[in-house]
Amino acid sequence: MTKTSPPSTAPETGRSPEAIARYYDAALARHGDTAQGAGWPNEADRVTRFEVMAGVAKGDFRGASLCDVACGTGAFLTHLAATGRAPARYLGTDISQAAIAEARAKHAGSKHAGSEDAGADHPETAFLVRDLLAAPDPALPGMFDYIVLNGLFTVRAEVGEAAMWDFMTATLTRLWPFARRGVAFNVMSAVVDWRRDDLFHVPMDDLARFLFTLAGRHVVLRADYGLYEYTAYAFRDPVAAR
């Protein structure tokens, strides 16, 4: 089986914001491989987010390929493996060298461990240090059934709102051609009691308008899981969106 890569879609934004990388590196250094070390308040909420992210594949990635962008220490893969739903092929990418080093060490002995060549035709796990906006084409080593981005667009740290919007849309635009079935990501809700200046609150209408340019009307916005955020699913196939 030969895997093909999509055409070049590199945006002109150049690089991901360094302020976001510093934020997550500082959290990991302070709290270690925990929910707080990934920028989340507690483990229970992180598990909720994992389950919602898995919803893009109707809760089960078995038999599918998954690219976990901004994967941190690979906690999402750990959760999927612990619940018997790990993908057949997995690639985790992150801009943080420290997080990827932790992920490689943690998963080195797992049954999914493999080389860093994520294009091989057998079940494997790989972790790459990669800024997807700065990476040369192709941005990813092959196609994936699903791409998830958990938390990459929830914190903007010192990044301005307009620049954060550009970062989000440029990243999703570059990743979309690599997704065979769908993409999932989360942002902070704009319907909240109060806002934190370092978080990225996105009105649903604005996000839907952008996603329609990528996926047509095959978009689901999910805000039913009790957190002050929502998750977007964008699908290739209208049937998958149901």
C-alpha cells in the first residue's frame, strides 16, 4: 500500500507563536506529566476533553490512523490505550522538545511503540518535534483518518486575539488536506460569566463561518459537556457528521 501526500498548502504566517510554546513548557516544568502540566485545571476535566475529542471517531479509533497535534506527553494516546481504543497508527506532534522527550520515554515500551517513520504500513506510534506552520511541505508524513488538536487553541497567553485567530485558521487550513475523515479541536466559549485575558474565547458563528470554507456544512459544534469551552468537529463525509 502506497501512502500519498496532499498538495502544498503552506500558509504565509511562518511560525507558531512562541508565547504559547513558553506557556506550555513552563506548565510542564512546574507540574510534570500531569493535567496541570498540560495546562488543564484537573485530571477529571482532562479526561472529559479526551472523551469529547474521541467523539470525532464516534469514541473509538481502533482500525484508524490518528494524528495528535500538540500532543504534549502523549496523554491522549495513554487514555485511548488504557480504554482499549488505541489507533492502528498514531503520530503525535508538538513544538515542545521537552514534552516529546517525555512522550517518547513513556511510550517506548508499549505495544504500539515503533520507529519515527509514521508512514510504515503497520501499527506504530511515533512522536515528532514539529512546528507545523514552519515545517516544509509536506507538513505531515502522510494522510491520517483523524486529526485532533486538544488545547492548542484554548490558551493565547500573550498573543493578541487577531494573531491567535490567524494562527488557528492557518494551522487548520494547513492540516485539513491531511485528514481523510475528520478533524477535532477545542476553543474557549464566548458565552461565559467572565473571561480570562490569557484564554482564546471564540464566538460560535465566527468559527462556523470559517469551518464552512474547509468542510462545507459537515461541521458539528459540541458544547454539552459542562466546561466553559466547546469542541468543533469538521468532517469530509456528511454521513460521518451525523
